[in-house]
Amino acid sequence: MNTQQPNDEKAAFTSLLPIISFIKPYKWIVVCALAALLLTSGVSLSLGQGVKFVIDHGFIAGSQSQLKHAVLVLIGLISLLAIGTFSRFYLMSWIGERVSNDIRKAVFNRIVTLHPSYFEENRSGELMSRLTTDTTLLQSIIGSSFSMALRSALMLIGGLAMLLFTNLKLTLVVVACVPLVLVPMMIFGKKVRKLASSSQSAIADISTYAGEIIQNIKVVQSYSHEEREQHAFAKETDKAFAVAKSRIKQRSFLIAAVIFLTFTAISVMLWVGGSDVLAGTMSGGELGAFVFYAIMVAMSVATVAEVYGELQRAAGAASRLLELLSIKSEIQNPITPQDENLKTFTNAPAISLQNVNFNYPSRPDAKALNQINLDIPQGKTVAIVGPSGAGKTTLFELLQRFYDPATGEIKFYGVNSQALSLNALRDTMGMVAQNPILFSSDVMHNIRYGNPNATDEQVYEAAKHAHADEFIQQLPNGYHSFLGEQGVRLSGGQKQRIVLARAILKDPAILLLDEATSALDAQSEQHVQAALEHLMKNRTTLIIAHRLATVKHADMIVVMENAEIKATGSHQQLLQSSPLYQRLCELQFNKN
């Protein structure tokens, strides 16, 4: 067990090495910071000799002029120390903030390009913790703790050298006392590090739990579970407090033990040194300088031990962040995209699926799509119907290349989807989902998301076509009204019309509608249906639909069940030839 620990610690610190690549672009700032660090260390070590000079040539010599000269020298050294400390602190803090921001950007840039199946297996709260807590911890280490460690290491080495230079006998007393101080640091420090890690995990759990409750506050309140959730959250916070209490207790023991042993050692040293001063074998200035250096060495040892624990925590944070940065998305851009071929095959179907099979990574034994063969002509409207779990939404996810088929091909205008860049592929499509997704911003931002380069006039025009302009104008600040998290300030129909305006602004060649009107009331559906009719003009449209009104007018209807296509044809043809379609009509469309 003991032989394993150093290897584990070595591996943990090795995980910090890749962070250097984020520091390299700022090497000249680092050089300046290290120069300031050397300056402050050198000046700090000189202060001991300044103390000796003041005592021996000022106090003891009884000379007013020498005392004045000695104090002026001391003030000069202190001024240099202040300037050097300002430069060191500012530059190192700047590096810490800059590097942590760069790491945060790198992690976010990687997250937004990862394949959707990754998010099926990893909690969003955990990813948020890595983006915030872990990068903040690294910022603290790089900007503060690392600087303190270097400074303390220099002061420790320099202090020991000055102790030897000042008095060999007292140096041996100090060295003999060092192990007595280090032992409790090692014992309690290890416990503190473990508890600090547990405390961090407990806080992450609290954030995840609270985030989930706040996000689903209407469900909580509709079931009158406020009090229940209050008790549950109290339990989570109590767990975190219990861990924090243990950590604080161990750290308090550590601080108390170090202070007691350190000042006991200094007291012993003062007794030995004071005896030498009384005996005349040592000057008062030498003793003063020695005490100064001894305290400096003791503080340096304490700081190095403290920072050592912080570096271990940082190593854990770094390994988690670097693990995330090392993940490769399963959906990759082709090395040589064939985007220019998209418009080459003018007579090819807009979409062609050939022998497509697919299983979700999280459910490898269940067929999500089985031997799908389908051609969708350009400019036509195709409705996809079937019971829940038939594979309709899965089909849309494969078209947008959120996943790749296990076997078979999906072609757009005659070009294999995997031969197209992700941007070119997805730019050809506009998606309107059953549950509209809005961002915590204003109306303008949410509509313009469909085309960030659109002018304000184009946004207004898209909103009018989506039958959204009228209610937007009635909002407190019109198009600049903040919509709240996930558009909480709008009704379902209003959200859907904002999303439709976004799709209209994108102006895609292929439109994907996933039950876009199924959750709306009659009046909202009428507005949304009118907007959809405008959006579908001269466009290839795929509709996942349960509404007979939409299905009836489709150029082709695809009937799916158990991950397979069971039948295709027009409404009238399927009523005659497909028992499944007849049953769906009876179950879902009779009311129309």
C-alpha cells in the first residue's frame, strides 16, 4: 500500500504537465513574473541582514546617525519588496485568469462538438462542474498557489543558507526541529486532502440537485412537493456540512499543531541563542537576524506543505478536464468534404436511405431502425406516421447526423451524408421540434439564431410569416423582451411560433417537422399551421405527424412500426392497402 501511494501521487502530478501547453503562449509574462519572484525573494532574504544591521549598528551602538542610516536602508528594501510583490502578484494572477479562461473555452469548444450519445451517459451537472469548479480551482493554483510554492521553495533554500551563514550551532537546532513540524503536516494534511475532495463532490451533488429542482419547479409545485424537496435538499446540504466540518476540524488540528511546534522550536532556539548572547559568543543583531530567518523558513515549510495539498487537488481537477479534452466525437467531419457536389445531382432525390440499420449506443440490443429504404423527391411533402417507438424521431436524428447508421447509406441530393461536412449537411435542414427550445435571452436573439447575419428587418419579416409579430409587439420591450429560462414567459403556441420564425429565417432546403402542432390548443394550432404552410412552400418537407389534416395533404405517407417501414403511399391508397394505417386513423384521427 505504501509503495503504491508515491506512484499514484507521481501520476497525479504528471496530469498537470499538459496544462503547460496552455501557459506557453504567455511565456514572456511568466518570465517577468519569475523575475519579480526572484527579486522579492532576494529582498526578503536581505531584510534579515537589515534587521541585524539596525540592531548592531543602531540600537546597540547607540548612534543616532547610524540608526537613521540603517532604518533608511531597511525602508528601501521594503519598498523594493512592495514593488516586486505587486508585480509578482499581478502577473501571476493574470496568468491564472488567462489560462483558466483558455482551458474553459477549450473544454466548452470540445463539449459542443461531442456526439449526442455522450450526453446520454454523462450528467449535464457534472459537465458544468468541470467547466466552473475545476477550472476555477486550476486558476487558483496557477495564479496563486504555484507562485506561493515557488516563492516558498526559494525562501526555504535561501533561508537555510542564510541560517548556516549566520550561525551554524542554531541552524542545527532548527534542522533538528523540522521533522517534528513536518510529521503532523503529513498526517493531518493527508486527511484534509481526502476530506477536501469529498467536500467538492458533495457541493457538486448539491448544485446538480438544486439545478434539477429549479428547472422543473412547475412539476414540483403541481405535486405540492415543495416541503418534501426542502427536506431532501436540507439532507444534501447537511451531508456537505458534515464533510466540511470534519475537514475544518482536521485543518484546525493541523494549524494548531504546526503553530505549537513551530513556536516551541523558536522558543528553544531563542533560549540557546539568548544564552550565547549573554555569554558574549553571539551578537544581538545575529540573534535577531537568525530569528527572522528561522521564522521565514518555518513559514516557507508550512506554505510548501499547504500548497502541496492544493496541487494534489489541482491534479485531480486537471485530470478530469484533460480527460474531457481527450474525448473524440464519434461523429467526425470527412477529411475531404464533397460539399460542392450537393447541387451537382439535380435530378437525385433530396434524401435517399438505402438499407439503413441503427441501434442506439445506450441500447445496443434493441433495433431502432431496421432495413430502411426510402427515397424522398425534391420539393415534396412526406408525412411519417406510426405508433410511439416506431423509429420516427430516430430517423430525423440520423438525417441530421447526430448518429451514423450501423449499416447502409443516407444520401442528400446523391451525396453520402458522411462525405459532407457537418455544417454543410445541417445547413440544408431546418428542424422544428414538438417541444420548442428557446434560449435565456431576448426574442431577437432567439429568432436570429436561425441566421446570425440576418438584419433586423429580416427578423421582423420572419416573425410576421410565423404569425409571431403581433404577440411580440405586445411584450414589454417588444423584440428585446427577455424570455426567461427556456422561454418560460411565453405560452406553448408562442414558443412554437418563435421557433418557426427561426426556421423561416434559416431558409433551409429541407424542413423537418417533429409533431410541431401536437401539444397546442386549437387557436395556437391555427396560427402555427398557417405559419407552417408558408414555411413548407417550395421546400422538401418531412413531417412526423399525428394530425389527419397534415397527413391528408402530404404527397407521400410513410407508415412505420417496430423500427421498420410497413407501407408507403397517399392517404387514399393507404386506407385501402394498409391495415396499420387504417388502425392509426381510427385511433388518432376520427375526431377530425
